[in-house]
Amino acid sequence: MLKVQSLSTNYGNLRVLHGVSLHVSEGEAVALIGANGAGKSTLMKSITGLLPPRKGTIQLFDENITAMAPARVIRRGIALVPEGRKLFATLTVQDNLMLGAYHRYAADRAQLDTDLERIYEIFPRLKERRAQLAGTLSGGEQQMVAVGRALMARPRLLLLDEPSMGLAPTIIEEIFAVLGDLQKQGLTLLLVEQNVRLAFAMARRAYVLETGRVALQGPVDELMANKEVKRAYLGKGYKEVWE
């Protein structure tokens, strides 16, 4: 479904990604891990067009979407749950959810109510709070809104950037159970997650980024047993503290 080849991306004059290549097959869940500053979020932004790459290509199925505008990327079937959620705090829960489907208003208006009810079935708590301002929700509830907003775009590929960050264990379990169910129903996932064991429990394959490069890749069971994963994830010079 997704093929990234030799991708290099800058922030201004600073090169962050150095020739990154990866692929995600349709229906698959793939994890992307690495230390802070490794380039994980930059890669997500490059795929969605928020930060156009300097070099390399991004293909969705057989279409080249490299540097395509974010609105067009969404229409092609990619949606992002961004790090930190990025909700509109002064809008209601329902308004935030509906904004995820803004590109469908004209062509698919009749289906929006059905999709909205589906989100409320997935996250019943949001239905109870649909008229509440998003900025007044708990962190876990805000993350539910962020996931629901992305799902309202009807993505074929869902990108998630640190979905467990700052959340209580019970909320993390609830959200990851939902993601697991969606993946079983055929939704393709590319997951950035600092909690490696959590990411590896969901994904079949993973890539390890280190200083903007793919340091390792492979099936999660092999990577979990690889000492290099501990070093790349925890940072150079770290001792054996994985367990």
C-alpha cells in the first residue's frame, strides 16, 4: 500500500531524514520506533504532505504522492492522528469529529451521520460529551476525539504518532483495543510509539529509526530479541536496562 524510498527531509537547513525507505502492505500494522529526535514525526509529516521531502519518493499503491498537498493526501486515503492530538479546544467534540470529514461534505454528506454514529459506537464516552468543548476533556478523551476525527476521513491507511503519550494505563488499553479491532477489520496502520512493547504487541513488523536513518527492520519477534533494538531505542551508551 505505502512505499517510501530514499526519503530525505529537512527542517530549514537541518537534515532530519537521511534516505529512509520502508513499506506497509495493505491490512498490515507496522511499528516505527526510535529515540526522541530520531525523525519519526518528521517521517509522518513527510508522508502526509505537511513537511515536503527534499529527496526520495512516497507512493500510495501505484500513485506518487511525494510532496502532495495534505488535503489531497487525505482524499487519497491517508489520515494522521498527530502527536499531542492537536484538537480545536474551543469547538465541541462533535465539531472536531466532523472536521475530520471536511473533504467529504459535498460528495458524501448523507453518509456523515452514519459515520459519526459509528465513532460514537467505538467510543461511547464521546457521545455523552458530544456538546462539550474539546479543551475541557481529559487527556484520554481528547485522544479518543483525535482518533475518531481521523476515522471520519474514512482512511485506508491510518498513521498514529505517539497515541499513548501522557495517558493512563486503562485509557491506553482501551484505545489500543480499538486500534486492534480496526486492524482486524482491514484498516492498515503505521504506528509511532515510544512504548515499544505496546507497539510490538500490535504490529507484525517494525522499523527502528536512529538519527534519521533506518537502523534495523524486521518481524517484531526478531527485533524484540535483538540487543541492537535496545541500544537504538534507548540511545547510544545505554546499558542493558530493557527488562
